Amino acid sequence: MKNFLATLFFIIPAMILCAQEGEVKTVEAEQQVLKIEVDTLSLALTRDLLTLKETVSALKNKADESEKSKYLKKYQLILRGLDIIQELYSGTLQIQSARSQNIFYKKVLDMNNPSSDALGFQLLDVIVKSVEDNIATLPIPAQDKQRLTGSVSNLVDNLKTVFPPLNIISNILSMASSFSIFKPRMEKKSELTVETVNPIGKDILAKIRNQLVPYIEFYSELDKINSKFQSALYQHVVQYKDYIENLYSLKQEIESSGIDFKVVLGDQINKIFEYEKMASGDFDFKIKNKDEKIKKLTINSYSVFDLVEQYKKFSNDFVLIQSDFYLSYIQVLEKKVSLLPIKDDAKIAQLMQDLNNTKNGNEAEGIVGFDVAYKQRISSIIAKLAKMNEIRY
């Protein structure tokens, strides 16, 4: 019994010691596990933090790229938009000038001048010759013939600037029909009376008129064409009044932003965008995109899409008016002038060639026809607009 107790005395402390050591080892093991878990969590947090930083950095870079993209897009839109507006203005100004000082009308105006010999004759000379030839056949005294021809010449001098030339023919025929001579006549009881006679009767007037009919028809046709042309030009002015006002107003608004269309546009836009600083790392695209002048110019530039459509109609309509005017005059020269008793075929052929050169051009003589000039400008504007359209989407 004593031995058992003695043994138990030694065993119990050992067991307690072992238990304590086991507990220590367990705690140490748990601490080790906890440490591993903490380290793992720390690594996970570090990775998450790095990922977050990378995400933030990527978002920032993406935002920076987005602002840079907006900046470059606005730059291109404004550069191309202002270039198109400048060309629209030049083209519109060109048509306005051509409309007020028509190139065809100037050529034909000379032909329609009664004092001109553009067709190989002067209408005034033709009228005077016809009247004088018929006066020479009248059975009246020479002094009356001279008085009548003198009256005709004086009237022609006074009317030589009258338009249209048909008015001259009408006035001369009217004067001739009312011309009177005085014939003394012995009445009964030796009374002397004076009789008033109109030597140019209906038959002579009809003869003069018939001789002048080809000229009357020719100048009548010219008057119709001129009237039609002037009416078409007037309608063109009225129809596109709003377009021109909108274009000019837009140009003035852009100029109020400091843009000078007489100076190279690229240099001015580079200055506004501070383009030379773009490559530096601290360049703030976002701030630049908020610049009020850039915003305003961007809005102005977008206006070209509507303006180009209006300009196409404005230009095409004017070309059609010009073409109709040209064809009408060519037809008159071909059909009516050939019937004129007095004319110069070489001069008429040259006039027709000049009209043709004006419309279609003459490469050998370095003449660019108005058809080609206007179509080239429209093609240029449309091509530029297509490039701008690619940028805005």
C-alpha cells in the first residue's frame, strides 16, 4: 500500500507536468496557426490593397485617356469645322459676286446694246438705213426728205442709250407716221390754202417694219431671256437670304472668340488648345476641355452639318440658273441671229465660243468654266465634311 502511494506521489506530479506541457504545446500550436492565419490575411489584404491601387490607377489612367480623347476630338472638330466654314464663306461670297455681276449677262449686255457692233452691226445704223431707204422712194420734195431723215437721225441720237432696243424702233416708227409736210393749194377765187400731208402711210410703215422684223424678233427674245434671268436671280436672293444671314452671323460669332479667318487657322487653334504643352506629364486635359472658348467653338463647328446642306442647294440652284441662261442665249444666237439680214458670222461664232468657254472652260486658254469651279468647291467641302463626320462618332 505504501509503495502504491509512493508511486502515485511521483506519478501525479509527472502527469500534471505533462498536462501542463501539453497545454503549452497546444497553445503554442494554436498561436502558430493564428500567426499563419494572420500572415495569410495580411498577404490577402496586401494583395487586395495592391489590386485596389491598380484598379484606381487604371481608372485614373482611363479617365485621363478619356479626357485626352475628348481633347483631341474637340481639337480635330474645331480645326475641320472652321476650315469648312471658311470655305463656305468664300464659296457663298463668290456666288453672290457672280450673281450681282453675272459673267454671261455682261457678254450679252453688249450684244443687247443698240450702239454695239458685237454681232457685226449696230441696230441704230440698221434702223436709220431702213427708214432712209424708204424715205428716198417717197414722192415728196428733196427738202422734205432731208427734214424727215434729219428728224430720224436726231431722234436716234436721243434714244441710243434706251433699253430695250425695241423701244427705239417703236419710237422711230411712231415719229415717222406722224411726220407731216405742207402742200400749198390754190382754191377758188385765187385763194391759197395749205394742206397737211403724212407722206409715210401704212404701206411704207409696214415695209419698214417688215425689214426690221428679224431684229424685232431677235431683241424681243433677248428681252424675254433677260427678264426670266433677272426674275430667277431675284428668287435666288430671296430663297437663300436666311442661309446667308446665318452663315455670316456664325462667322461673326466665331470671330468674336478671337479667330481671324485671314490668318492660318491651325496656328490659332494650337494656341487656344496649348497644343505644344500636351505632351508634358502635368498637362490637365480635363481643365482644358472645360475651357469656355473651346466649348463655344465646338458648338460653332457642329453648325457646318446643316450649313453644308444649305450651301449645296444654294450653289446647285445658282449653277442651274446660269446653265439655263447660257443655253437660252446659245439658242437665240443659233436660231434668231441667222435670220438677220445684216450680221457678221465670224463675230457671232466668237461670241458663242466665249459663252461656251465661260460655262465649260477652255484648258488650252487656261479658262476654268463656272460649272467646274462650283462643282470642285462643293466636292472639296463634302470631302472635308465626311472626315469631320468620322470624328464626331
